[in-house]
Amino acid sequence: MKVFSNSVTFNYSWEEVSIANWQKYSPWNEKCTHVIAVDTLSRTVDPATGILRTERLITCKQSAPEWLKSIFGGVDESQVFETSYIDPHSKTVTMVAQNLTWSNLINVQETVIYRPLNDHQTQFEQAAKITALCGGWQRIKSNIEDALVKRFHENALKGREGFEAVLAMSRKVFAEEREREKMALIQAQAVNIRMVA
């Protein structure tokens, strides 16, 4: 088993990050073109805790090295099952993902947690456990695990850039919407004043 970990500080509030997280795989993120589809399977809110639990199926265009794809049958798409928990009281977003494709040969378990550092910064923590299940071929197992750790590292750099773009766009869109609402309120007040006069 190999482990990949990553930690990043985003200069955005936890509220901004937790909302923008739903747009992570949208056209706003030009770094995630490998994501083909995100299907929400279920979404529930625990009435006692207020925790939002969401299950999603994420389909990606496979970007594994050719030698690795040849070992596992040349599959071009992969699927990941993700469960997320948004706790508004403790202000945490926790996402747990597990590969479905090649799960009889490779086990990848990823956990991502977002939590506030202060009112204007959010800490992102990522950990992935990668285990090749190739029987007794230790050298092959090690090479597969090393290749996947390398891929996680490369994707983490792209992921940060892409999510920064999503956060910036989200902030811009929400600011524009607040400005529209403000102008609509001012116009409504002006109409009311004219009607009274």
C-alpha cells in the first residue's frame, strides 16, 4: 500500500468553498476535462444533525499510463463512487471516494476534508490509500502503486489550479447576483417613493 497526502490553504471562506465544491467539475474548471459525468445518486439531510449526505457517481476518461491500461484491459473510462458529508455546525465538508473500475485489481480510497482556518481561509486536506491487489508480484504491485501516487500528485496540482478558478468564478457570480438584487431593491424603493409622492 502507498499513501498520497496533500494540504492546501484556499484564501476563501468555508462558506464559499463548501458552495463552490458543487461546481468543481463544471465548465468553470478547465483543468478537469477528464470528468465526463457526475451523477447524483442520493441526497439527504439528517434532521437531527443537519448534515447533508450526498452520494455521487463520477465517470472519468482514463488517464492511466498505457502500460497500466494494457495490464487491465485497455479500459478508457473509470468510475468512482463518492460520498460527501457537509456539516454546517462543525463547518466541515468531508468527501470519501472509492474506485469502482478495476476494484478487483486496485483499491483506491481517497478522503478529502475542508475546514475553516479563519473567516477568510479554508484548509483542504487530501489523503489517498492506494493498494494494488496483484497477488504475489511485489514488483508489479509496487510499480502500479508508484504510478498511481505520481498521478495523484500531478492531479493535485491541476486540481488546485482548477478549484481556484471555480472559487474565483463563484465569488464573481455571487457578487454580480448580490448587485442585481441590490439594484432591484433600490428600483422598487424608488417606485414606492414616487407612488407615495
